[in-house]
Amino acid sequence: MTAASDDVVVVVGAGEGVGASVARRFAREGYAVGLVARNQERIGAMAAGLAEEYGVAAASRAADVTD
């Protein structure tokens, strides 16, 4: 799996566990990633780390999607 230059993936629940692993995998494959989770501090740091490590666009947004 390799991303085209304009492919974007949004991962809900990206703050930890499976969601964080999925986000890392897509970033490693070259996808731009949008991270959504309840803890903005955690996913903000993760987005910055993914952008630095893999050279992809990464954004974060805190949201609770349980409702």
C-alpha cells in the first residue's frame, strides 16, 4: 500500500492503541493523516511527530464522537 500525493486518511480514536497504530502505519506509507481523539495534547504531539518522522502532512482535532 503506497499513497498517491493527495491521499488523506482520517483516523478516529488516534490517541492510543489500535487507532494510534493505524495512524502510524498510514503515515509510514506516505498518507497525509488527520487524527481525531478526545485528548488534543496527545494527538497534537503525535501529529507533530508523524510529520517530522515520515515527512507527511498531519493535523489533529479534539472531538468526542460517542454521541
